[in-house]
Amino acid sequence: MTEDERQFLMTAAWMFMRHGQRSRALVVCEALVEEEPRDGISAIALAELLLGDGDAARALEVIHVADVPPNLAHAAAVLETRALQALGRKRDAAARWNRYLEARKGAGRAWLAS
């Protein structure tokens, strides 16, 4: 699949979401991740949809496989934290968010206790 085709499909998924057709957006994102599991952009979109459907375990799996680009590090941290929290792993969720803050702002500025 070419980059233009991937971009077209991501745009289609976004349009489906925007117009209340989550199931169609989910199918498109699942296809994109199945085709290229390491694509961080598609993985972030799929993880968001999976979390919305209550499938935190699968969302976490998708995030862990993907190579998330630096400009989506915040989204990945939020999604991973939400997934861990939904799975009842509160300490892991707090630690994940703290790692993100430390990476972004430095250890002295992270505001969550580990």
C-alpha cells in the first residue's frame, strides 16, 4: 500500500468517526494496522477506537507493537495510561504517565509520585 493510499484511508476513517460511524472507522483502522502493525499513526487511531469500545487490552497491545512518531508521543502516553487504568493497573498507569512527563519536562518537573 502506498503512502497516499494510507493517507486516504486514514482520512476516510476520520470522516467516518466525525459522522458517527465508529464501526466503519474501526474496520478501516484495523485494516491499516493489520497491513502495517508498526505504523504509529494508524495504531494510535485504532487504540482510541478500541478504548472507546472498552477493549483496553487490545488497545494496549496495538500501542506496544507500533512505532509511534515523536509528534504523537503525548497521544500514545495518554492512550496507554487510559488502557492501563481501564485494566485496573493503576500503579502501571501512574508510572507510565510519570515516564512521559519526565521525558518531556525532566525528572524534577514530573508531578505524579511513582
